[in-house]
Amino acid sequence: MTTTAPTRAPLGSTRKTALVAGLFYLITFAASLPAVFLLGPVLNNADYIVGSGADTRVLWGCFLDLINALACIGTAVALLPVVKRQNEAVALGFVTSRMLEAAIILIGVVSLLAVVTLRRDLAGAPETDAASLATTGRALVAVRDWTFLLGPGLMPGINALLLGWLMYRSGLVPRVIPVLGLIGAPLLIASATTALFRGDHPVTVLAAIATAPIFVWELSLGLWLVVKGFKPSPVTTGMAAGTA
């Protein structure tokens, strides 16, 4: 008597979409968190550009920030076919804001790569040139600091407002998840706006309080999409009917 091994049922299109989007969200965490520590030497040393440097470490940090920017775009592109069925205009707004966040991150990456390039090319410069080179290095690091405020500091709040509203109204995930984003979004936007007009960007109490629910919102959304996928809703029903 012969038996045939059972075949695994293929993943539905909505389940694949949820899995890919969730993985992209988790990649943003896996890339951005180590990058903060790897970039420490260039961000915390005002004279890095004229010093001995830790270029390999900084380059790895820039690479991880590049991965983070690409994963940001991936989350929006993966979710667009689903969330646009709830509201196409808001869904397009989410994609646009996510792409803008990625673009701002890339500007910061390029500024730090320029610091590394100048340090390598002009190593051993005369003392008079070293002073101007140090000023240039500080200016490039200041560009990166501002991109961090306007990119990861501000745009996640806007993203949370748009995607959180879509997820809450559609019921694609448990509503407690988007509620975290909708709570943290105005706090994060207010914190970044305050830092913008103050002309600096320290980690204030408001920033720390605002970042916590956004952090949990994005992490829990990524984990839920990977493990559970979308909940049954009119959106998924409509997609299944369209596929049929």
C-alpha cells in the first residue's frame, strides 16, 4: 500500500502580503537599532574627521541605515494593495510619507559617508587645513542630526496617523495595535516640532514618552502580520472575491 505525503496548502495572497509587510517592519528594527550604536564614533566625536577614526564601524552603520530606508519603502509598497481598499487617498498618503522618510534617512547616510571620504582623502592635512576640515565634518554631522529629527523623529508620527487610521477602520489587525500608533503620533509630532523650533534635538521627556507607543505600535504590527496575518474583514473578503 502506497501513501502520498500530504501537500501544504499554498498561502493566500493576503497572507503573503501580511507576511512580507511584517518582515519589512521587523527588518527596520533589526537594521536601525544596531546602526545607532555603530554610528556613535562619528556622531559623538566633534573632531572625528581629523582623528584616527573608526571608518569600518561607521560604514556598517551607514549600510544598516540604508537597509532601514529600503525596508521603510517596502512596508508601504507591500501594504498598499490591501489598505487602499479601505481608503485609496489615505493609503497613497501613507506610501508617500514612508518614501519621504526613507529619502530623509538617505540624506543623513550620504552626509556621514562624506565625512568618511574626507577623513580618508585628507588625512595628515596641515594644521590650518585641519581646522577647516573639522568645521566641515561638524557641519556634515549636523546635517545628519537634522535628518534624524525630521526622518525617524517626525515622519513615524505622520505614518502612524495614516496607517493607524486605515488599520483601525478596516479591522485588519486587533484595534489595540493601531490605537497605540494613534496615541503616540500626535505626541511624537509635537516633540519633533518643538525640537525644530528650539534649534536642537535632545532626547527630552516628551520625546521619550512619545517614542514608546510608536515603537510598540510598529513592532507589534510587524509581529502580528508575520505570525497571524490579517484578520477577516470586509477588505480581505473583497480581495478574496476579486481573486475568485
